[in-house]
Amino acid sequence: MTDETTEVSGAFSTADVQYMQRALQLAAHARDAENEVPVGAVLVLDGEIVGLGWNRNITLHDPTAHAEIMALRAAGEKLTNHRLSGATLYVTLEPCAMCAMAMIHARLGRVVYAASDPKTGAAGSVFNTLTDERHNHRIEVAGGLLVEESASLLRDFFRARR
């Protein structure tokens, strides 16, 4: 990856953009290879990708197999630890409440998402789960990175299904 301190736009670095581009590739894979809702996730710790995920809940018949959960599971196995303290998760759609709570339990440091989810978003759109002061751990949240690319993937997917 490139210099993680180089600013691209506001709170996002060039590394943030590269990781989100990888998440978008995973979202396209979910759509193309598995006919899943196109959401992808990349989990990064200390500048290294430690977990990748894409939506698989239809394929696996598992309501918990969201992209974020798949990335968290992969990282936990790779690192042999259920705590992923300080890691950053890049995801193409704002996390739902289930995924947000898993991130809190994993002790992530930061979540970067592309498109907001006005129906079930738990990173500020509907709920503020990741930053709620009632939790013993709060996660830094940054949204809107490559939003048009992600929104287009989702919009085109749902249009094609109608």
C-alpha cells in the first residue's frame, strides 16, 4: 500500500481509497459469482489485510453471513484471536446493527464505509451503534468514501432483480 498519511479528501488517505477499492471488487464478486447483494469488506490491521469478506447469506443459507462478519471471521482465524483491537474495517455499505455489535465486541478501532443505509444503517443513518456512549468500546466512523461507486453497484443490482 502507499503512504497511509497522504490525504485524499478530508478524513480519507490514499490507503483508505485503495482498501475501499478492494472492498468494491469483493462486492462485485458477490454479485457476479454468487448473485448476492453486492457488499464487500476488507479488514486491515497495522497496514496488512487480515480479513476479506463479501455477502454470502443467501449462498450459505446463513442470515449472519454479511460481508463484515465474513471479514471478521477470516481475521479472527488468521490472527487466532477474537479481539481485533485497533483494526480498520472498510465496507461498501453502512453496517447494520448486527455487524456493528460484532465490531464492538471485536474492539475495532475504525470503520470506513461507502454508501449509507437509510433503512438499517447502524453507523449514524438510523442508529449510532458504533459510537453510542453506553457501550464500553466506541469505534471511529467515517462514511462516504467512494460512495458513488458503491451506490451504483447496489442500485444496478436491485434494478436488475425487479
